[in-house]
Amino acid sequence: MTTSKPTITERMDDRNRLALLWKAFEEAELRIGELESELDRRRAAPAAQAVREAPRERVDVDDAQEGRAAAEKAREELTRTLMLLKREHEDVLRELAEERAARARVQWERDVANGLFVSSEASVRQLEDKLRALEAWAREPRAPIVLAPRARVLAPASRLYPIDANRVGEIHGVRPDEVAALRGVGINFADALLYADLAAVHGATGIGLPRLAKLRGLAELMAIRGIGPEWAEWLYRSGLRGIDDVVQAGAEGLEALLLTHAKATMDEHGQRLAQRTLSARAEAILAACRPHV
């Protein structure tokens, strides 16, 4: 009569039994150690005490020896059981690994059949075909590429403005289509608007002149050291269109405008910090403007 082989699930259930047996094995080891300590203690007892309690101690020693023998026997049985379970556990792990490898192989063959992967030989053939196609394309005669001249949008400089590293896309409120149009005529940085012929830019990009004038004013304010895109937008709405207007407003007027902005956009902590620092920042902004007036 043949017995059916245990399934993987049944073998995996043996792991819990293995843990319980291992715990029992440790408890048996601990008990053996206690019994050995008890034997050593009794052997080291004084001779007089041994004489007085000889009958009772012999009984205790015999009990301890019997318990030790039983514990040794139990340990041997547990050891054999643990070894058997360990071998079965290793067999289960090996079968699981083989099953995973077989599944991966089947999946890879299915992917290859579906065209998701190609072999190394096929990859080399595809690369050789691409190289031959490129060589053939390079040998074909073709007309020279003629680039259309870019519209001239820069005007002669009437004054020097501060150097500004802000890009056109950093101007507050500028739209993506406007950024693309300005870059198409070579205006990548905001300070390029300061030297641009707005009429030529309007003709080349289609952006309205009033809109270009506002973007130019914002770019001029952003070119001042200490003024960012958000402050530039606030000052422009407050009537300051460039460096000359900032200088004309003076330190007190500039500080008042920036404090109004802080009250409208900051919490109480930010407003207190602004009240302590805006005076010095306004003076620094004016100092940066004066060389360009």
C-alpha cells in the first residue's frame, strides 16, 4: 500500500510544530541543568549532614537521576524529531524554489512568444540593421539646410540696467505661450526685455504692446537687487513701473508699500518681522537703484 506524498502546504504547517518542539527542547535542557546543579549541590554537602539525612537524600538522588535519565531520553527524541523536521523543511524550500523557477521560465517563454523580449542574437541583428540604415541615410544626397533669419528685436541701449539672472518664465503672471513666443525670438532672460524693441517683439510674437510693456516693467523691477517676482508684481500694481519710480518713491514710500504687502499676505509673526527689517531692505533697494538712474 502506497501513501500519498504530503503537499507543500502540509509541510509548511510543520514549521509551527517545529517551533513548539524546539521550545520543549529548550525547556528540557533547562530542566537537565537544574537537576545537574542539584546533584552537584548535594554531593558537596557536609559529611555530617549527609549522615543525618542519608536515607532521604538517597531517595532524592535516585529521583534526580531518574529525572535526568528521562530528560536525556526526551532530549534525544526531540533532537531526532527536529532533524527530521529540518530535512522536511529544506525539502519544502527546495521544492518552492524549483516551482518559482519553473513559473519564471514559463512566463519568460510566454513573453518571448509575445514579443516583449528578444534574444541577444536578435538584438545584435536589430542593431546591425539600424547601423546599415543610418549609413545608407548618410550617403543619400540632400539639399543644404537654410535657416530663416531671426527677427531683430533688440534696440540700441539708451541706458544700462542691472544684470538680472531671472528667466522670462519667472516673471509673475506670464503665460506659457508668452514664454514660448519670447524664447522663439531669443528673449530667454527677463533683462533681455529691457533692451528689446517692443514694436519688433510685438510683430514677431503677436503679443500685444500693453502686455509687453507690463512684462518689461516687471522685468525692470525684478532686475533690482532685493526685489523678487512677487514684490515686483505688488510694486507695479502700486504704480511703480521701473527704477526711476522706485527712486522717486524714496525709502519711506517704498517701505510703506512693502509693509502694506506684508500685512496683506503674512501672519502676525511675519508682519512683526517685516516691521523690523523692511526699513533696512528699502534702503538697500534704493542703494542698488541709484547707479542706474
